[in-house]
Amino acid sequence: MSALLAALRISRRGIGRARARSALIMVMIGLPVLLLTAGLTWQATGDVTVKEGLNWNIGAADAHVSSRAFTKPLRQSADGSILRGGRGAQHRQPTEQEVLTLFGPGSRAVPSRFASTGYQAVWGYRETGLREIDLRDPITKGMYELLSGRLPRAVGEVAASPGTELREGSTLTMRGTDAAVTVVGVVEPQREPESQEIVVLPGTAFNGSGHIGTDWLVDTPDPVSWQRVREMNRHGVVVLSREVVDAPPSGNGPEYPVPTAAGGRSDITDLTMVALGAVIIVLEVVLLAGPAFAVGIRRRRRELALIAAQGGSPRHLRGVVLADGLTLGFAASLLGAAGGIGIGAAVTPLALHGPFEVPVGRVAIVVLLGVVSALLAAVVPAVQASRADVAEVLAGRRGRIRERRGLPVLGLVLLSGAIAVIVIGPVLPRWGMRFGLYQVSLLMGAVLGQLGLVLLTPWLVGAAARLATRLPLPFRMAARDAARNRGRTAPAVAAVLAATAVFAGVAVVISSQSAKGGTRYEPQYLMGSTVVALNGSNPAIWREIKRTAASALPGVPLIEAGGFAKPGFSHVNIVVQPGCTRDCPTPFTWFREPFVGGADLARYFLRGPDPVAEAALAAGKAVVFDPQVLRDGMLVFTAELQKRTVHSVPAVVRRSPGEPLVSAILPVSLAAKLGLTVEYDTLITDPAALRVTPDQETRLNAAVQALSRSAYARTERGFQDGSAAALLALALGAAVLVLGGTFAATGLAAAEGRPDRATLAAVGATALVQRLLVAGQAAFVSGLGVAGGMLIGLVFGVVGVLGKFSDGRIEGVWVNSEPVGSFASEVDVPWLALASVLVGLPLLAALLAALCVRTKTVLTRRLT
């Protein structure tokens, strides 16, 4: 114990003397801990469990009965989710009397209804949600928070959520009634604070509000046990019990929300992925922080030699170095964890709704992971310090430390195995995909690949140094120094290589996904057109949207289009049937639902006036843009409502410039023949009349969304490639890791190379030569690591692309079970981004190293 305390005191003094180097090591160790802690805090806060959200959902009730009941027995989980309904069962609505009968004497049931409705205010018509519940009842405590005003007490009084932007005193007319209601308070729904709701008393039924069912909040004299829940399931009723959520039943099966100790295949998969991810992080931290620890040990070699001269054993020397790892690792991990929790506390409440939660157990594991990483990073420098020749160090000679040349054969075997594991992933059977074995194979391949690179890198360093014999003198000396000191060069090169491989692999995947999206993107409107659309049209809200769009775009013609609807039912889907029976050269996606409109819509899609098309629409005929959809001069389509019915209408074919954007335009007069109505839900601006700027689009979208959450405005600008920002972020992350590993190795080389630079200065070498020497050392480490990482990352990226786009098999190339043309059609390599990193990072590292090196060399007296 006394030796450990002494080692810790020596370590603390050494850390205080080299604050800059100690801070660098702490950043390398603490940054991964900070990121992991922030991520875990974000996940824990965002993952609102049933128990955490119980008061938001059922208030102070003992049980909650769902409006979705069955006519036959069912099976549910303890958290209230339906697992299986009775065979042949139909949905039904439980009544209050049935609920009270099931729960027994002394029980009380409070109804809670929710529907979508609308209201008319002084500024126009809006859509919102409608909640019928008496918030004065103590059973609702916790579901809503009163922000201002008071709660409704009588019919004609309502409360509004902050999302509606209504304030107390506002007067509204609800849809389906001429009676005005007054907002008397503002209440915030705790389950969804940003939602738009109007709260009314039970029994205030507005015509047209369309209730979707009644939930029941039940107050019982005794807690509702799991056995009673099972008994109610036999009556087809779904029950969420507070007693069951607070104390879940023990057992094994999907009906129990708490996983058993045995777990399942998915639990084992998750555990395996977490373990493999931890191994990758530890290896990366060791490779980055190891050379930095070695710098400190070489700087303190005289101090360690004095300890050995005074009787210290090699074990004591190793203890001093490991104490550095323990002290710095513990401090960095604690600071990183505290910073991660602080970031989580500051960020998660702004983006997530849930009680702020710190997963203490997981954070403790991350802190332990950081300490272990620091200790492992200090192991090799500790062994080297214990083997140093005391006499040589005290005499001022550097001595020679036996360098391991690695195990290139084993490294190649592990690297080949990593590639094989990754290649096997995409061809796993479907059950392998379902249980996450594909993700495990990727992580397993990454771990094996990183271990293989660590063993292979010393040999790569020597091979690269032998190729540098024709370079200028400073660069030859840098390459020779790197090869002679593989112990400090190889870990840095391996860290740079791993970081670059991750960047290259992910860059290939992102670029391929972007290229695939661009290739398969199908515009629905003319380029430059601005479209205002409403999902689920309502005549009142549609009139407000048209008025708002006309005000935002004054003087611009608005082309109105829509579809068919049946009164009392939802939108009727119209599906055009292709005229050809097989081998249609046109993709089936062209036969999507047509528009219903008039002559202005035909002029828009035909890019100009067309008397034939306009006359056809006036005569009740359809206008089609592809002759393949015609069958004997008729457009055949199915109307899908309660049952599918086949209809046909005479049609004319008109060719539009370029690819057709829609299959057909149906005349408005056709609705009456089919017993339907026209449901307008789209406004289009012709780009020839106006091209909306992004600012105008943003304001227009905000204006229509204020009217209805189902409305939006957008401008057709083609496929928007967002991969550039992602690639830039990846490149910046890779640059931080590459420069960190490079500067750690270069700093160690510069510390050890002072006698060499002193010799160069003694024989007349200029400051430029010394700067070029240090720049060459940085370029060697970063250049070799970046080049090797690019090659490995390309392999990982290509296999990742094929694995993501294949459906469990590779036969040629398959995408979503459909064959595609060629390998090149799926893999897109961002050559410019990769070339920029390949050339730019080594040059940047060399430049920064040359600028930071001290060229003023003090000539020292030597004993040899």
C-alpha cells in the first residue's frame, strides 16, 4: 500500500509539472466518456417507460380501460398492449355499466374521449384535437397542468392547450354547432405538451367532432391485480392497472414487460453489440493515448532512473507509470461523465419530453471503461520504462529499447477474417437479419479488423520506410526514425488508420444512399412549382387555406386539384389499371392515383394551352399522358372504398414534354356519375407565373400549418442531396482523430529527436531543415495511416452498402428482393471527399507540425 501511495504522489507531481501533456491525455480519454454519457442520458430521458408516464396517461386512477374492446377473450401484456385478440373477434365499445360491473361495487368510472375537430375564431378556421374530460375530478390529477385562468365548469366553457395559441377570453364556434364557447383557461397536456387540444366537459358533444371511442378512468376500492386483469381479458376488455405497472408480475413470456434473467436472442444480440462497441472504443483510446503516455515517460526517464538508482525495482517503476494512467484516467473519466450529464441536462429537456434521467449504472460502466482504457494505454510505456538501462539514462545516452516488429502473418489472418465476417453478414438468412446478427457481424468484423491492423502496422511502418530511400534528407531521416521506433509510431498509425477507415466506410454508405435516392426520385410536379396540400380535406379549413395562400402569393394564379370522396366516408382511392397485361415497359409507379381538375390543371401538366385536352375535360373525358394506361380507348380504374369497384371513362392521349408527372386527369363532372364528390386538397403555382423563394416558402408553410397540422407547402426542386453536410461532419471528426494521433507520435519523436536536431544544427543545418524533419515525421504517420485506412474503409463501405440494400441475399445485386442493373448502380464512392482527406490531412498535419516545432536547439555535452 505504501508503494502505491508513493507512486500516486509521484504521478500527481509529474502531472502537475506537465499540464499541457496531461490535459491532452485527459481529453483523449475523457472525450469518448463525455460523448457516451451524453448519449446514454439522452436515451434514458427520451425512453419514457409506462411507469414514468403513468400519471400523464391515467392521472390518479387505479386502472384505465381502453375504448378498444373485443367480442371474445383476448390476451394482453402487463403494460396494457394487446398481444392477441380472440379468433373471429370484432371491436366493440365497453359501456360504463359494463366497466362498473367488471370492477365491482365501490368502483367509479370517469369517461375520457378524444376526437379531431375544428373551430371558427375571429382570425379564421382552425383544426385541433378535442378532449372531453372533467379536469376538476381528482382522478385526472397529473394529466394536465393549469397554466393560466381556470378549468371549465359548465357547458360553453373550454380550456385550450398552449399549442392552439388561444388565451382565456377568446370566443370560438366549434364545428357542427352555432353555439359560441369561451376559453376560460390554458392547460398543458403532460403527455404531449406541444399538442393542440381543446378540453370540454363530458357530454358536450359537438356534431361533426367524430368521437373515436371512450376510455374509462376507474377508481377502485382495492388495487387491480394481475389476476383481475386476466379475468377482464376473458371479457374482451383491455386494462392498464397501476398496481400491475408498479409491481409487474414475474414470469417468462411476451405478456410480462420485465425481461427475465434468461433473456432472449435479441437481448443476447444487444449485449454482444454493446460489448463489441466497448472493445472498439477501448482500442481506439489505447492507440491514441498510448503514444501520449510514452511522451511523458521519455520526458521523465531521468526521474525514473533516479528512483531505480535508489533501490526501486522494475515493479516500482511500472507502478509509477501505471499510477499516471490510473490518476489521469480516473480524473478524465469523472470530468467526462460530469460533462456528459451536464450536456444531457441542458439539451434533452429542449428536444425530449420526459423526466430527466441519468442511467447511473451505465454511466458507472462508462467511467470504468475510461479508467481501464487509460490503464491499458499506460501498460506498454510502463514496461518500456522498467526495462530502461539506468546507467545510460543517467549518462545522458538514449539507449536502445527492443522494438517488436509485430506479427504481420497473424495480422493478415485477423484482417482477412474481419473481411470474411463482414461479407457473410449480407448473405445471412432472414432470421439472422431479424435477430440482429448482421449488425453483430459488422461490429465483430470491425473488432477483428482493428486487432489485425494493430499487429500488421509495425510491419507496414518498416515497409513504408524502405520505400523512402529516394526522398530528400529530412524526409529520409523522418522515415528512418519512424521505422527504428515502431513502439511509438505503430500505435499512432493504427489509430489514424482506424479513424480513416471508419470515415471512408461511412462516407461510401452515405454517398451510395444519396445516389440511390437521386436515381429513384420521381418528381410529382414541374420543377419550381410551389404546392400547398392538405391531408384529409375539410371544406371549412380548405377555404381558409386557399385564402391564406392567395394572401401570401397575391396576383398569382392558383391551380386547384383534388380527388374523389364519398359523403360520410374518407377519401376514395383511385387506382389506374395498366392497359398492357404484362411486359409493360413503363414502370408501374406511373399508374399512381390521378388528379381531378379542370382545364387549368391540363395546361399546367402539358406546359401550355391544349384545346384538345381542354375540350375533352369539358366533355367528361379523361386526359391521359401515357398510352399504356388505355384499354380500347378507355381509362380503366378501381375505386377503393368499402369494396373495390371497377369503372371506365373515355379518354384522350396527350403527350407532355418530358416524362409524364401524373398518369391522368379526371374531369370534375365524373364525380356525379360515380355518386361521389370532389375533394379539393391541392393548390399548385405554375413556375412560369412565379418561382417562390425559400423564404416565401417557409412563411407560406408556417401560415398553412397554423391552420391545420395536416397542411403543408413545399416547392418542387428535385432531389435534395444532404450528404455534403454529413460528409463534412465525418471529415471533421476524422481530422480530429488523425491530427490527435499524429501529434502524439510527432511530439514523442520530437522529444526523442532533440539530440539528432542538435547534431544537425552543429553541422550547419538551418531551421528549415529541422522544420522539414518534424514535418516529415508527421506526414509519415498521418500519410501511412490515412492511405491504409482509405483502402480498408472502401472494403467495409462497399460491403456495408450491399448488405444494407440486399434483402438477405446477393445474386448479382438485389435490392428489396428486386434485381437491379449492376454493382455500379448501387455503390457510389465519393472520390472527391476521399481524395481531399487523403491529401489534405497529411499536408495539414505536416504544416502544423512544422509551424509548432522549436528550432532553437541547445547543444548539450555528451559523454560518448
